[in-house]
Amino acid sequence: MSPLTRRQLLLAGAATAASAAAGRALGSPRPQPATTTQLPNPSASGIEQIVVVCMENRSFDHYLGWLPGADGRQAGLSYPDDSGVLHPTHRLTEFQGCSFNDPDHSYDGGRVQLNGGACDGFRKGGNDDFALGYYTKDDLPLYSKFVEQTTVFDHWFASILSSTYPNRFYTHAARTDRIDNNMRTTSMPTIWDRLSAAGVPATYYFSDLPFLALWGEKYVGISKRIETFTADALAGRLTPYSYLDPYFLGEDQGGSNDDHPHADIRRGQAFLSLVATAIANSPQWKSTALVITYDEWGGFFDHVVPPVLPDDHVAVDGEYDHSQAGFRVPAFVFSPFARRGGIDQNVYDHTSMLKFAEWRFGLEPLSARDDAARNIAWALDFENPDFSVPAVPLVVDPGPHICGAPGGPMAAEEPFWLGLKEKVDSMPAWRHLV
């Protein structure tokens, strides 16, 4: 069990037990079109803190296709392999899938899966039947109840049909300067720059590896270890904007808690339950919105064709297209202003989080993408907030379960995280903080 989990279980457990004693009855999730027809003045909206968490590599159908009222599909689909043999979708019976390959979620692999809009290539290339597997409500100890306490977005798309780094760049910069997971330092302007220029305090919480190190040492001063988050939340010390990253190292071996294959998915559920519990029991709960999403679909099947979105990058012959969004990912907003049990079916992508922050704090957009993105504020109900404290399920972290012997499909580390670790170790300011 990670230090974060061990130290915080007692705090979070006590708070959750107190919430559960209130015995609130929650309805079944159902589509609720955003009834907000006009947004309030941002400074009078009631939102004072925005907290963002970005997990890893799961598609909407794969994780939430079971959700009543959502545009989800699970059982009954089939996909051809390279020989034309059809393989059915199937419920996964264990929490890691160590014996399977990590599904392809690269720029090229995504285009094989999209197949011009047919969305039928999920079993091709190096993908095996793991890419066609799904989890149900009974497999997800947090989400099974969390869907009743949040608004779920069932048309939230990864920002680009590509892998981790390009999509994570969109969550910070509303653009990407690459289509793969290479280590070169970037200088793209970010939401952190906009917040700093406006005098808005902000905090980046990281677990083992700070993604912001890809900007060099520029953002060391706003960064903190994840272990401090619960203490900050329960003490009412959250800054107006916070961004949380889970543990990344050990993904391929099953050691992370970011939901990337082949981590035990109960570890991700435990991590998120602690974050949500800390926020729900914070003195700042009444003025906070927590947004949870996933960087990209991870190569898992999804039946909805992703849209083409505005982007500053101009694709020409021989260059790569950044405007093609990736497949849908799970996404939630947890707040007194969220419609509990609601499903928002409008189109969002990762830059909707930036649009939300820009609206609230009076910031200029970073690119054409966030300028055109749908603001998460439209999913909220500012006239009828529910300030009661939800009894967020407290999920116990089972700890890392390392996949099999070297030579198996999942025995090696992800090289791009190792590369980032080497980059972090080369910079004194980050090395001291990590």
C-alpha cells in the first residue's frame, strides 16, 4: 500500500463514516440535459476551487458502457482480427489482465481502430482480446456509486487520437507539439502561465513523476507531492486551481495506480476514492468542483466515432493531423453544483477543463481548441446546489500486484516513464522535490 493510502485511510475513513450516517438516498443515473441557459457571473458562481485529476488509458464503453441512460455498449459486439475472424466483446474476469498485451493506443494504431469512421479495428495489429474486454458496475467499487453522486460525461473525447504525452499536453496547454511520447523539453504556454499572470494561486500535485518536468524546471515552485493533498483539502488549503497526477511507474508490471494496463483497477478506484472523500469532507466542499478524466482510450473498444475539433496545428502533406480527437474516455464532475446522477451528452474534450478555469478566473484561451471547447460550467446547476456531503465509497488499495516473469507480455516498464524519470533526475530542483 502506498504511503498516500496508508496515511490517509484513517482520515478519509472517519469522514466517510460520518457522511454515511446521514443516510442519503440517491437515484439511478439518468440523462439530464443541461438546463442552464445562461451562466452566472464567474466570480459570483459559487465555484472557488477547481480540482482536476487525469488517469490513464480506459475507454468509455470499456469502463462505463454499463451505465443506464448513457450512450454505452458492451456485450454483443464483435470485431474482426487481421484475418477477418470475429472476436466478441466479453466481461473481464480479473482486475489486471497480465497475460494480455497492452492495447495499441498510438497515433497510427488509433487510426487502424478508427478505420475511417467504422470503429472496427480494435482487434487488429498487436491487439488481442483484452482490447475487447469490459468491466461492469460490480467490478468498480467506486464508480458503481460515484455515478449517482456526480454528473457523468458520456461524450468526453481524448483531445487527440494518439498516446499519453500528446493528450496530457492538451490538459495543460490546449495543444501538443508531438504525436508520440518523446522526451524533448517543450516551451508551449500553459494554463499555469495564464493563472500566474492573473495572480491566481495554483498547485500541481504529483505522485512519483512530475509530468510538468517536460517544461524543464519552470513549474517546480507550484508543485507538491501527492501525499500533501488530503491534508490540504481537509484543512481548507486548496488553491483555486489544482491538478493531480497518480503513480505512473510500474504500469507494465502492474505496479501503478493510474489505471493504465496492467495495474489492478482497484488501485485506481482507491486513489480516486481518497481524492473525492477528501474534497467532500473539506471546509471548501461547498465551493469546489472536482473533474476526473482519462488521458486517452488505451486501445480499448468504443463504438462512438470521435469528432474532428478546431486546432491551431495546420495539417499539410507530410505532417501529422492534430484535429482528430481520440475515442471517448470516462469523465465526471463532482461538486455541490453537479446534477447528481446526471449524464451530460454534449461533446467535451480535455480542453473543456481549461475552458472552465478560463471562464472562472477571467483568463484568455491558449489556442483555438480551448477557445471552441464546451465549458464544463454548462453541466452545472448554479441555481439549485446540493451542499449535503455525499458518502463516497471508501475503497481499500490492495497494493501493487506485479505481473509475471520477464518475457511475458507485461513484464517491462513503459520506456517513456523511465525516460521522464531520467529527465527528472537530471534536474536538481525536481530531483530535490521528488
